[in-house]
Amino acid sequence: MPSTDWEDMVMSAEIGLPQRADGRRLVVDIHAHVRQLILDGTLPPGSTVAQAELARTLGVSRTPLREAFRMLQEEGLLETAPNQRARVSDIDVAYVDQVYGARILLESLGIALTLPELDAERLSEMRAHLERMAELAEAGDWRSWQQAHHDFHAVHSTRVGGQVRQIMSSLAEHCQRYITQNRVHEAQTLDVAHREHTKLLEALESGDQSTAVESIARHLARTVLTTMAHAAPEYEPVGVRTALRMVLGTSQG
């Protein structure tokens, strides 16, 4: 994708940070703000990000901005070179394949560990998120749907904590860039997703671990395989298919 000027891309985005006296807190705020612009596609892969322009737009000095850029570079979201503008990292389909393979394994584990502790209150919370997702899909509010979707899935992995949970969250966020950039037939895709989410919730409500694990594995696989088929039809998703066989059994998937 050709490089594009940063200001053209964020002109319509809501820019602005709370003014903080704490320099470290300001770095964290800037990092979170620019990170979100990258993850939600406002700054798409390949676009350039000029520190001077961004500092002026956000109303901050370049010192905390440089530190925030360093953090984004460590996450693999930005690429920098001496005397050049920072550039939003491209998304490698092979990386997405491996990440979704890892997600299938980790999310399946999360459900297996969490299901015994899912009480009526938590299941009701999931049902509310599911209904909210349906409303947002009907309204065509993709960004709000993504947040409700995140909240829905977060409930069935609450037994997973610490660094493992952070890894799961980070993997999901990074790959959302790929799904957002390449989403196709959005209304139809959200309709399929709703049916998959409903099947998952019903399995959790009935305490059926086998069906719940199969549901999350197939849901994740279908999401990324559909996107890959549109964006990179020549790519063979070995990572996803291997993880699916590991979860479902060698004869399935």
C-alpha cells in the first residue's frame, strides 16, 4: 500500500488527549491513543506517521511522543528508520495465520478452564452483550459492535489470568487490524457471526464443554479463513488448520 500523509487519515478522527502533569502518564495516554488509531484502521498499514505533525495535532511535545513511538515499535505496530517518518507496519498473512492458530488453542483452553465457574450472572452478562451486538449490527455501527464483541468473549475466559490473558488480548487486538482492513460482505458476515455466538452461548448455558470448545474454535477459524479467502486466496492457512485439528481431532476441521 502506498504511503499516505498522516493528517489526511486522521482528519475525521477525534483527536485530543487529557492534559496530565505526570510525564509518564502522558506517554501512556499518547501510546494508547495512537495504538487505537492503528488497531481500528484509522491509520492503515503502510501509512506514514510524522512525529512533528502528530505532536502539533495532539498538542504535546515530541519527547513523550518519541517514547510512545518506541513502545509501538516494540509491539510491532510501527516501523522506524533514521531520518525517516515512522510507518505503520504491514500485516503479514503468515503472521495472522499463526496468531489465529494460537488464538484457537488459547481460547479453547480459556473456555475449558472458565466454564465450571460460569454462573447465571455471567451468562446473563454474555446474553446482554449478544443482544447489544445484534442491535449494533442492525444499526451498522461497526466500531461499537467490536467493543461489544470483545466484552462478550471476555466473559468466557475470565479464569485465565496474568500474562496469558494479556497475550490473548494482544493477539486479538493485533489481528483485528487484518479483519477490519479486509472485511467483506459485512452485513452477511455479522449475521453468520451472530449465529455462531448464539450457538456458543447456548453451549455454555447448558454446560456442554465439548460443543462450547468446538464453537469457539470454528468461529475463530471461520472468521480468519473467510477474510484470507478474500484478501489472500493463494495462501494456505497451515497454522489455523493445524490448530483446528488439534482442538477438534485429526478427523475433523
